[in-house]
Amino acid sequence: MRRVVVSGIGVVAPNGIGRESFWKACVNGRSGVRAISNFDASSHPVRVAAEVPDFDLSPYIPVAHRKSLKIMGRAARFGVAAAGMAVQDSGLDLNKEDPERIGVVMGTGIVPMDLPDIAPILAEACQENGKLDVARLGQRGSSALFPLWILKYLPNMTAAHISLIHNAQGPNNTIVTACAAGTQAVGEAFRLIARGDADIAMAGGADSRLDPLLLLAYSALGALSRAARAPEEVSRPFDGGRDGFVLGEGAGLLILEELERAKKRGATIYAEVLGLGSSFDAYAVTKPDPEAGGAARAIKWALDEAKIDPSDVDYINAHGTSTRLNDQMETMAVKRVFGEGAKALPLSSIKSMVGHLIGAAGAVEAAALALTLHDGVLPPTINQTQPDPDCDLDYVPNCARPMRVRTGVSTSFGFGGQNAALVMRQFK
């Protein structure tokens, strides 16, 4: 198995666009949670989210590909931007690489349909009693739709656009495993290179669900915080006052590369990827296994693939959603895997600052873990004001902590019972 390293990072996050801006915000404990501005949320039960403000794709997409903007959803635009940043950060000239040896693996999820696109068509097809007249929809709807409209909403389009722009002709995959998708995408890309199926992989996740209909759906599910706090204080993983997560959007992309070729070209190596663990709870669709068996298995199996003893792990970039059940379950999972060593093991959740990016969460958190290993600083879990007896570990409260991290783990746990964990280590 070949060794695999991270040689480029691109991030579009609510608290910063670009690797440097994002990481500076995380280290300084700066939140990207704010009042929703992309649409009028004044009548919604939840009116705050982790939006990406003032986003402009044009600096990150070649002029020749800008005609594709009309069939790019918001998540795809984030992913394309993160890919452009990561390639630039890596110093690679992909035009000089064998395109058949470049892979793309992206995590994502639901692609919300733009209501302004479909509202007039549905309104015209509605009967006076409010019911949808399917026959009328069929008669009038097809001529009103832009012929390529459906391409905007296919989950694999983010990976497709990235591959087209960068002429990546190698393995191509889209992972749709809810909140674990970004982590699994990075892990599967690691395995592509490790077993020799690619030399370079563009891996990560992109997601955007800040849509009026999906915001209502998540609110109805009861998963989102309704706390009457300042927006930047709402997301509070592991804190006793937490009452739900904050919906976010964004993208993270890592350039993964075979070690020797990265060294040969003098690349900046942020971290080495060692292992992926993936499991399923088989417990319930809407809540995690309270005994944390599935989560613990994912972490253990990632350590097994990495050939790392639990006692050698220095830090965990936690899933930490800010929901009562998830944070308790993750705390238990850490105790199950690390035993007595759990008390001395720091873990923190950047979701306290960027909200929950769903399909992109694990990818952005993998980027944060790589930067932790490279820079020797733990990002904090902000908004830690009220202890929870069920969450009694070291969550790096409120302030960043300088610390040399040799080996770290990033965890992700998703709806349905999806679990994933990545292991990385400092590269010397």
C-alpha cells in the first residue's frame, strides 16, 4: 500500500473563504452563524444559519467553463471553488499530469430545487381547491422548463463539474451518506491512491440546504436549535445548554497525493492520511445508538487500518453537532475506544463556529484536522458555558490551544446510522 498525503486544501466556509481565512477564524473562535439573509426567513421558526456570505465563484472557475454556471447549484459552485483553491494551494499544474491518474471523490446530499424555478409552473397547475392537477402540469410544465434544468439537481454534478474543469479522467465517485459523506469521500480517495488506482485525488464534500422548504423540513424534524440567543452563540456542541444544531453550507476539498511524487516536486505536505473506518448502527433512522456501538466501531476500524494504537492518538476533531443525543453518544464512543485515556484526550468541534454543513461537514473537518497537524494548534469548541455531566471530556473550551499533535482522528455520524472516521498523522 502506498503512502498518501494532503498537499492542497480549499475551503468555502461560513466563517471564512479560503484556507487561510477559514483557519484563522477557527483558531480565533470566530463564528459564521448569522441571521439568514439569502431569503426572507422572518416567518420561519428558525431564522439563523451558517451562511456563506458574499460568495463569488468567478475567481475560481476558468472563463471557458463559466457557461456551466446556469446548471450549477449552490453546492456545486462551492465545490468548484474549493477545488480551484486546493489545486492552486497544492502547486500542481494538472495540465502536465496524466489525466487518467487523477480521481475525484465528493460527498454531498439533498440538492434543493430553487423554488423560484418551479413555483410558477406548480401555481399554474394547481386547481382552485389547492390540489395539483398532474394533467395540467404535464401539458404546460415541460415547455416552461429549461432543457438542462434537471442537471442542476443531480448529486453527482459537483464531482462532474470539478472533473470537467480540471480534466480529471480517473476514478470518479459521489458519496451520499448524510453527515458522514465528506469523511467517507476523503477516506475512499485515500484508498484509491493507496492501492494504486490514482496518483492524485481531489476529495471532499459540498452541500447547501439553506432553502426555505428544507429549512422548514429540518425545523419540523426538531433537529435545529430554536434558542433565543445571539446567532453566534446558538451552536454549542457538548454544552449543557445545547438544544439542536445550526444548519450550514459550504465545501471542503483536499488534494491527496502519493507521498513520493509530492516530495519530489517539493509540495507542502499538511498531513499523512492513514485510515478510514465506516460502520452502520442498524439501530434507528432518526437517532444514534445510545450505546455508541456503531460510532466506536468506525473509530476502532479506522485505527486498525492505520495501524495506530488508541494510546497514540493526541486529538479528535469531533463530529459534535450540538444536539443532545449526538454529543452524548460521541462522548460515550470516545470512552469506549480510548478507555481511561479518554479523560486526557482533547477533542473539539468546529461546528460551534461553522454550523453543520451536512454532506460537506466531514470534508471541512478533515481540512481542519490536517491544519491542526501541520500548525500545532487545536481549534476550540466555542460557547462552552454550562457543563453537562453526560459530556465530561476535554472539549478545548472557548480558546484555541497550542499543542503538537502527532496523530489525530476526525469523526462523522449521520442520519440513518452512518458512521465514519479518518486517521491522519503529522508528516515529518
